Amino acid sequence: MQTRTKDSIAKQTKVAALIVCSVIAAAMGVVLRLDGRVWWCKLSDRAIYINDAWNSSHTSQHFLDPYTFTHILHGVLMFWIVGLIFKNISPYWQLAMAAAAEAGWEILENSNFIIEKYRENTAALDYFGDSIANSVGDLLACLIGFWIAAKLGLWKSLAFFFAVELILLLWIRDSLLLNIVMLVYPFDSLKSWQTGA
């Protein structure tokens, strides 16, 4: 009887946290729309995934793109950080906290201030922000990254993190860590390497 009650509480917690994640995604979409973000690629290209990381007309305008993998890494980082700070709460509520943090980043990332920072400091010279569909895809990628880290545990998720970083550097000449560096303290030599100059 007690096991059944624990199972019932765990199931209710899971459902409640997933509902909260859905509400967070919807609220993020509303805020982005009110801030002038488009729903989908302005060029009306219906592709779900775009493979070109440097074509600013399409990058960050479709549901998925190469930068989706950096958002998976956001989820890995969130797993570590939220788990460290809030270790005594349910993993499902930790997931909801990660969703809230990622949604907050998506809103901040699409502010004029950060868009201008990307244009000035990185190789994304014509970047004009994400579409709402792309932000939702990024949020989902973060939650997938959180889930991957939860399944792998600390050390395997650390290896996963650096493997994805390396693959991104070789594939698109960018990564989550490089993106952070270039946003905070840009290096002209790195910018030249990213653009293939």
C-alpha cells in the first residue's frame, strides 16, 4: 500500500513538472512574440532542420540547426548546476527549473542588447535573433541534454559534454564554450578562424 502511494506521488510529481515545463515554453513563446520575434523563418522555408551554421537567413530560424547541440549542452550544465544547488528536490522539479532558466536565456538572447553583442563580437555578423520555433527547439534540446546528463551521471556526462564541444568545433568552428568566450571577450584571431579567413 505504501509503495503504491509513493508511486502515485512520483507519477503526480512527474505530470505536474511536465505541465509546468509546457507552461514555461508557452509563456516564453508569448514573450518572444510580444518582443517582435517571428514564428518561423522569414523566407518561408518549411525545412525543420537547416544544416548551415553561418547562413544567417536560415540559422536560428528553423526548429533545429547545428546550434541545437549547444542547447543540449545547456541542459547538461543545468543538470550539474541545479542538481548541486537543489539536490533535495525531485529530479522532475529540477528539470522544470532548468526549463525556466533556459526560457529566460532565450528571452535574453533575443533582446536587442545580446543580438548586437553577437553581431559585434562573433562571426554571426547578420544575426537578427531566433524565430519562436527555434527558441522552442532550443528549450526542448536543453531538456534533452538534462535527461542525457541524468542518465549518464556526472563523469560520463562530462565526457559527453567535451565530445560534443569537440565535434562542434570541427564541424561548424563554434561551440558553447567558444560562443561564451566570444560573447564576453572576443578575439579577432578566433573570429577570423570561424569565418575561414
